[in-house]
Amino acid sequence: MSFFGWKSSRTGNGKTTRLFFASDFHGSERTFRKFINAAKHYEADVLVMGGDIVGKLAIPIIREGPSGYRAHLMGRTERFEGEEGLKSLLERLGTLGYYSKVMEEDEFRALKDDPPAVERLFHDLARARLESWIALAEERLKDSGKRCYVIGGNDDDPEVLETLKSATAGSIVYCEEREVEIDDHHRMLSVGYSNPTPWKTPRELPEEKLGEVIARVVGEGRDHSRNIFNFHVPPVDSTLDTCPELDWTTDPPSQIVKGGQVALYGAGSRSVRRAIETQQPMLSLHGHIHESGGVVKLGRTVSVNPGSEYGEGVLRGCLLALGPDQVRSHQLTAG
């Protein structure tokens, strides 16, 4: 019996479970829709989403005259005409992962002078999109025998994540800081926090505290040889965490250049690496560093970061075939 009264039809008796993993959608409508459809497209038994669900920006769309609109995008003001123009803009913003609200000029000016109101609006828009994603997942996965396991990431505001915690949809399982049984042989343990970043995101912890959270979830003296660690941040210096080194003293943080080349470093977590090397799970799943997609071995552990191109509407993922005690195959995907 699984924790949720469900078993994959492919598991048990040495059969294979097909797991599709992706991460870091940052509010992108197109990327999330592709992810939910991946259950059918890749014939996956299990979907796992590894955090950073919430978008980064809310864009006000201001009405101008009887049928015009304007919006400030990527450093410039753009104007749109008519309902078709508005529809095209909304689709573009949705792909980028941005939230938006159409408003009158006076409402826009009032918001500019009221930062708490801006924050409330952002949270309302983020919750509304997340609710629509939960409904879509339930529509596509209901009665399929497939489940989608989700955690938050460092960019996800705890207030918005409450939407996932309280969701009643049977196809979505919020598994942050929990252990869940995904089939007859494998359990997954999840942690969505990250070590500190120069961006000061909502769910960062000092390495010592992050290590304490991981230790609490993983437990002591256990056999994790068939288990999966779903940790948002990748292990340090694993090549899954390589990114440009940033100067944290500038606003915004700026890339450090040495000898005419952008300096690179491993931005992952020491605590995550220590947990993997010590416990040696069968598989570890990571996101967080968008530009460092790949699959590596840390001892016996297969460690995955599919990377992310959410702003282009591209779904990067990894399809894994899990035997009872080993990863039988893996394939990085993009589409």
C-alpha cells in the first residue's frame, strides 16, 4: 500500500517506473502546460516538479483611450491596439512567466505609491495562476493513475505556496519536507530551500541551517539505496551548479570578469553534496541553476539537473527509467 493508496501499473515485480522530472518554471504558462502533458507524451508514470514555481514580475497593462493599451516591458514602453493586441500581449507575458493586470491610469498611479498594495497584488496574481495550474493538472491527470509531485524552490514566496499546501486536487501532491512513496520500491524525500544567493530570495538558508533541514528529512541510520532525494539546489562543484560568479555588492549583482572572461563557479550547496555522498540515494533531482543541465554520478547516485529555458517556453526535463534498485536509463529532453 502506498502512502496515498495508489500504485503505478508499471511497478512491482521488477518492472520499470518511468519518472519525468523538470524544474524552474517561474510562472511560465507554456512551460507548465508542456510539463503536465509530458505524462502522456513520454508515457511517464510519475511527474516531479522541483521548485521555483512562482513568476518573478507582475506587469501593469494600462488602458489608453477606447481600445489602446500600454505596458513597460524589458526596459521600454510598448503600445497595443484592440482586443487582439491585448490577447497577444497576455500570451507573451504568460510564456515569459510574468503576471499582469489591466488597469486604468489612476489605479496604476495609486499602486506606484503604495508598495504594500503592489506586493498584495503580486501574491494575488501568483495564487490565481497556481490555482489554475492545479486545476489543469487535475483535469489532465484525473483517473489516469498518474500523480504530479511538487515542491517549492528558493524563489517561491511561502504565502503563495500555501495554495499548494491546501490544494484538494488528488493528482497534485505537495511534498515539501516530506517522504512520499511513489511506487512499490521507491520513496522520495524533498527539500526546496537553497543556500544563500546574491538575490536574497524568500527561501534561503545558511548552509548550517539547510543541513539541519536535510538531516531532519533524511533521518539517521537509514538505507536510502532505493530512495530519491528531490533537493531544489544541486550539490556544490558537481557541474550541475556551474554559473557566472557575481559581485554581491552591486545592485543588481553583476558578473565578475577575469582575464576578459566571465568567471564561473559552483553555486550549489555543500550540505546537499554531503547528504548525497553520505547517504548515497539511488537518484537525486535538482534545479535552481538554469544553465547547468546535465546528469552526473556522485558515487552510486545518479544526479540530475535538466536546466531551464522557461522564458522561451521550452520545457527542459529528464525522463528516467527506474528499476527496483537502480536507474536503468535516463534521457535529457527539450521541447
